[in-house]
Amino acid sequence: MTHDTQHITGYSAGLLRIVLLWALILSALYISSLFGYLVFHTFAELFSIVIAFTIFTLSYNTRRYMKNNYLFFIGITYLFLAIVDTLHTLTYKGMNVIHTQGVGSATELWVAARYVESISFLAAPFFLFKEKINKILIFTIYSAVTLLIFVSIFIWHTFPACYVDGFGLTPFKKTSEYIICLILVASMWLLLKNKRFFDKDILRLLTASIAFTILTELCFTLYVGLYDFMNMLGHFSKVISYYFIYKAIIVTGINRPFDLMFRDLSVSKEEALKANKAKSDFMANMSHEIRTPMNTIIGMTELAMEMSALEKQKEYLSIVKGAANSLLSIINEILDIMKIESGRLELERIDFSVKSVLEAACDMFIVIAKKKGLSLNYSISSDVPDELNGDPTRLRQILINLTGNAIKYTTEGGVDVTLSISDDQSDDEYMNLLFSVKDTGIGIAADRKDAIFERFTQADSSTTRNYGGSGLGLTISRELVHLMNGRIWMESELGVGSAFFFTVKLKKSKTALHTADSKQHTLPLSKRRFKTLIADDIEENIILLQIRLQQYGHTVIVARNGLEAVECFKRETPDLILMDIQMPVMDGLEATRQIRQLQSSEDRRITIIALTAGVMAEEKAAYIAKGMDAVVDKPIDIEKLLSTIEASVPEGVGEVYTVPVRDTETDMQLPALDGIDMNKGISVWKDIKTYKKALIGFSDKYSNAAEKIILLIENDEIDAAYAIVHSLTGLTGILSLTDVYPLVRELSQLLKERNLSKAMGHTIRLKELLVKVTESINSIGEVDVVEDVEKSVELDIPVVKEIILRLLKSFEAYNPDVVEPALLQLQGAVSRRQIKWVKRYVEELDFVKAKEETIKLAKELRISLDTM
């Protein structure tokens, strides 16, 4: 016989026993009624009294299984109900045990008992949330209430009359029964509201008990004589309601104590998880509030150190700064743990150089290692690809934790960090890397190895005192490694040293990094060209994108805010939109939303790529969720932008365009300027004159930007300050302002976090750097750029014709935004001699003569302009 069959058979047998028992009880009560109502009433009440006493006895002795105390409280109630019901039975007319005046006393005791019962059911749910119940206090209260009932009925005679001979039930009695019914309905609602605290079978029993109690009360509002049918039915219902409570106690305390314990355990676990999540959410959301005072201390200490002329004072301030940084590091570790626990820590997915991450992590400790007389070496296997896809920040955090610990716990010898391909199976999409950090430090005892990755744990209690630290670094590293689908382990010998190993699984990059040999400024041989709408409010960004995209054959349309972008989309129907996020009039997100709405009605989808500076991974994901197809960071890497465009724009859109292979570069002697990487700038702009013009424009427009930002911060206009800094972030990147760019990126994040004290410190530093950069830019005009002799250029007639046609149209419209980039393209396609006069007249803004020279150039090149 199977387990299920046995279970069904056992259930059927139990049900049969219950049916037979009730048949016996009801038969006995019916037979007793044949001998007179008094006999029936006595038997019915005795059944109820016995069950009530049993309920109390069972609930009291099984209370250790009743963590929520609902049934225990009800059990105490039924003890006192049994006492009142006993007195009710003995005072009933015809019993001749306790003599009272009239027959009303028994009815008054009944009503009083029902009030106690209903109010107790109403109060019982509130004991669900109490871990301990004050038994003495509850017994005292019930004893006092019971005594008060007896005194008010038998001595003071102040209890309202409930039954009058010849008249029947009084209005008070009937009204009380209805009030009691309402109280019982409310108690049932509270019970069902808290149903998660009960096993479903027990909940059904308790609900049935209250329901039959309500039926009992309704029956006792309808009878006239003490011996009529409704009175008898009410007593039947009362016995049944008591039985259901009794059954709930039996199931809870005897038959199924373990079920209840497991349910209580489940509820407790659920509440613990909720409490833990609430704690984690609270701590994760406290990042700004906790960091703000620490950042203020650090920022103001830095300012004080810069302003102080006393060496001793600087020494003291340096100690304060070091202590504050240590505390901030511990706070950051705690916040990381809280984010991990609450499931809010998400990994970034971007292409990055693994070698650069490892080198940067190790470089942080070179000075510290030298001070301690230690060697710090790192090696990278030659078969490790330079670029993979994952989270470089978190990978760097793991390496910093492990390398920092190795340096901390090593007093002589050194630390070796290695990176290689893991023996674990890699595939076409993913690669497994193996990192190791080995030291010759104090080592770890064998019995402590298992605990070393637990939070707040170190090798032994002395290490906290001797070396400091929160004991969270390895815990965080373990969790980060697991998030990267890897594992972490260690090998160690006490007094000899330790070796920590970890693997991570990173996605292979779709766009491998180019080697130095491949970066010869040659344009790709085959690309699609698109009608591209650029939506940006920063003029320098627009000019750069126009120049670079037109070099690759794209037709460019310009919009300077989101509203213009929407109108251009409706009017020009471009293939692609490069959308800045923060713009005046209408931002990029709202413009994207409106464009997507227009598309839904026109049944076509355009590719929209967001261009933005300094956003986090979750913000990028939000942009994608709001309708954008991809996100490209500023400053724009043209190769990454083109790669993103190719990957994002669907097949069949645009025209295949073959860019002529030629050397458009000239050998230049570039000046060395403080704060400006001229070589990098030229590699981006491709034309020194345009680059110089952009630098001068930046100097004219933003030389006083720091003063404006300071004033806005002081006036609490943080959004306006952030807008200026956001513009600076993208602009200083494309202009290759090496000192200003990283500073404004940090300043942008500080303003976003409302960390105003540290933001003010950064802005003061920005003011100094802008003065230095402005001086460098002003000196550009005094520097002669020597270019080599002209090289012969192989003409691509269709390309040159397209550029000339675009130039002529721009001359007619007096549109300098199109003239300049088109002229640069033309300069790359023909010799300088041929374009000399066109350039001169453009610089003089004489577009009429520039047009004439351009037509002459077309004739010289034998290009037909009949299509005009």
C-alpha cells in the first residue's frame, strides 16, 4: 500500500470517527430533550463546560508550541467562560441548586459570558505579535471581570434585565446579542487579516467556531419562551462552536505541534528576511548621508593643508586626513556589504583593458611597498587578451583588497601578482582568467583558513590590533568573485606566507583594442553612410562630430535641443540620431519619447544613440529602457562611436560607402602646452587649425566657468551648476585637457550626490586649472606650426563632387556650420594649392568669392556641376 493510499485511508477513518461522535452527541441531546427541556439544557451546557475546561487545560499545557499566543489567550478565556456557564447552568429555573429571584439571573449570566467571549476573540489577534504573554496579569483581569459580573447580578442587582416572565426577551438582551454579533464579525475579519500566522486547517477551525458563535447569538434573539426551538438550536450551535476551538487546540498542541513550529519558523524567517532587507536597504540608501560629513572633513582638511604654511600644522592635518580616509574606506566596505545583502549591487558590462586594471591596482601600492622595503612585481601571461567585457571597477576592487592585504601583512620579502588564462574551460563567448596574489608575510594558521572569508574576521584577534582593518575586504572580494561567476581560495603556511587565487569569467569583447601599428589614422575601407541627426547644445561637440562623421561619408543634420531634434526628425527623416541627454528647452529623454510615439504611428523605428558624459551603469540601462538603442560616453571615441553605429543600425539602412585610403596627416612640430595633450587632440580633430580654434573658443567661453559654479553653489542653484559642469565634462575630454577633464568628471558626480563641501573644493581647484589652461591656449597663437611639403593626393572624384556641392549650397545659405567641416573634408581630398583661395575667402566670410573659387576648382578638376 502506498503512502498516499495510507494517508487517504487514515483521513477517511478519522472523518468517520468524528461523524459517529457527533451523531452520538446530537442523539444524546435529542433524547435528553424528550425528558424535558431542563434535562436537555443541563446536558447541553455540561457538554460546553467540559469542552471549555478541556480547552483551557490543553492550551495551558501546550503553550510552548504556540509562539503567537492567540490560542493560549483564547484558552484562558474559556476557563472563565466555563466558570460563568457553570453558574448559569446552576441558576437555571428548575435546577433548584442556587435560588435566585425570578428566572432572569441565568439569562444575564449568559449575556455577560457572551460579551466576554466576543471581546476576547476581538482582542486575541493582538497577541499574535507578542513573544511573551503576562499570564498573571491576564488571569487577574479575567478574575476581576468574572467577580464583577457575579456581584452586579447577585448582590448589587445592577446588571440590566434580560428576560421578564410573560414578556420574554428585553430590548437590552436583543440589542446585546446584535452587538455581540458585530464584535464577532470584526474579530473574524482581524483573524483572516492575519491568516499567514496560522496553518490553513487551524484557520478554518477558528473561523468556523466564530461563525457558529454568531449563529448562536442570532438564535437567542429570536426565541420567546425559554423552551422553544430557537433556544434549543442556539445551544446546539454553542456546543459546535466550542468543539471547533477544542479541535484547533488538539491539532495545534497535540496532533500537529511540529507543523505549527515549522509555520512559526517560516513566519519568523520571513520576518527576519524582511527586517534584514529593510536594514540593508536603509544602509545602502544612507550612502549620501554617511559620506557627506566624511567628505566634508576630508575636503576641508585638504583645503587647510593647501592654505597652511606651517609644516607642523600640515603634518597634523595629514594625520587627520589619513584617519578620515580610513574611516571612509570602512564605511564604503560596510555599504558594499549592505548592497550585496539587499541584492542591489549590479555589475557593469563594458569593454575594458584587463592589463590596465591590474597595472593600476598594483601601481597604487608601489610607494607603500618601497617604504616597507618590499618588492612588488606583477606579470601578465602573453595569451591574455588586452580587452574583455565586464566590470573593471569591481575587478580592480578585488585586486586592491588582495594586494593591499598582502602588503599590509608582509614585513620583508615581497608580493607577486600574476594574471593568466584559467584551466577552467573557456568558450567562444567567455574567457576564464586566473589571478594570484602571493606574499612572504605572516601566513595564516590552518584552523583559521575556513573563517578568513567571513565578515569581520581576520587571521586572529591580534591582527586587528596590529594591522587594523574592518575584516570586510575578503568577504566583499568573495561576493564580487561569485558575481563574476568565479571562485576564490587560498593557500598559506604560518610564518612563511600566503597565496590567494581567484578566477573570473569575462565576456570576450566584440571590438578588440587596436595595436599601435593599426593606429595610422587610416579610415575604414568599407562602412555604411547614414543621414545622421546630431542633437547637442555644445557647439564644439557639434563641430567635432560633423567633421569626423562627414569624413566617413555621413550626411549631418544639426539640432541644438530636444525640440529641434523632434522637428528635424519629422521634417528630414534621418537614418540615425545621436542624442545628447542634457539640453535646453527639451532634454534628450523627452525628445526620444516623443520620437518613439511618432514612430508607432508611422510604423518605422529609427536608431537613437545617447551621447552623455559620466553616467553610471544603471543610468545607461535606464536610457535603454526609455527608448534609446545604445549609449556612448563622452568624450567621444570616434572608432567606438562608429562601431556602435554599425552594431545598432539595422541591416538595409544607409548606403555602403568606400572611403579612399590616403594619408591625410601632415608631420607637425606640436608645441608642448601645460595641461593640454596636443598630440591626442590632433588625433581626435584631424586638423590643427580647427583644433586651435576650438581651444580658443573654449577659453573665451569657459575661462570664468569656475567663478560661475562657485556662485551657483553658494546660492543653492545646484542644477544650474551641474549643467555647466556637465557641458565641461564632454568638452574638456574632446579637447584633451588632461588636468581639467578628470577633475570635472569627479565634480559632476559630487554635484549629482549633493556633496557640496567637497564639490566646492574641486571647484576652487578647477579655477586654478582653468587659469593655467587659458594661459596655455593664449600662447598657441604665438607658436608656429611647421608643416611639411605638400604631398600628392589621389583624387576620388565622386567624393570631391559631393563635398563641392555641399559647399556651394552652404555658401548660398551663408551657413558657416556646414562650410567649415565641408572645407576640411575638401582639404583632405585635394591639394592645398587647389583650395588656397577658397579657404582665404571663407576666412574673410566672403562667401560670394568663395563660391566663385569653388566653381573654378570644380572646372579645374573636371567635375560637372550640372546637377545644381
